[in-house]
Amino acid sequence: MAAFEEAGIKFSVITPDRTEEVCQLLAEHFLPDEPISRSLGMERNYILDMFFTEAIKGGSCVMATDSSGKIIGVRLIEVVDKNSWVKWVFEKAFFCFLPVIAIIAYWMNKPVLYKVCKVLPA
């Protein structure tokens, strides 16, 4: 930890007033390289901002800032109550349909990306 302090890097809990900065950082540096978002061509949107904001509100997310106070890294985590079944059902449904959405997005974009005139059935 001393090496980080010498480099001017400070770790702290993300406060809600820094949410916009965190969302911007993730949109610029996480989404373009994260495999699922890259393959789906995802960009920053309301739903992702909602997920990030909810995680930050929980008070368990950590950020690294440089000596000027600029955010240089984040660790998002969300603590969930096992009795919160509505959220559990939503997340299960979302992640069950994510592969279907990915396949549809892939096939919708593929003819356009590669100028395919005819898609043959498998």
C-alpha cells in the first residue's frame, strides 16, 4: 500500500456525487474492451448507468484516484439481500435472455458489416 501512496494513488469509497465520473470512465475504458459489451457493440446507455448507480448507492464500491483527484480505476460490487426475490428474478431473466439478445444482435449486424446479400440456413 505504501507504493501506491508514494505514487500519489489514493483508494476510497465511491460517493454518489462521483457517479457521473465513474459512468464516464467505465464507458470509455471498460465497455470497449469487455467481451460481452464489445461483441454486442454496447455503448453507454440508461440501463448500464442504472446498474452502476445502484451499485454505487450500496456504499461498497471503491475508486482509485491520482494526486489531482481524477478517478483512474474503480471496483464495483453490489451487496444483495437474499430475500430480495424481485431483483433476483429480474437478473436471472436478464442473464438467461442475454445470449439470445447477443445472437439476434450478431445476426442483425452481420449482413450489414460484411455486406452479405444472402444468409444461408445452418
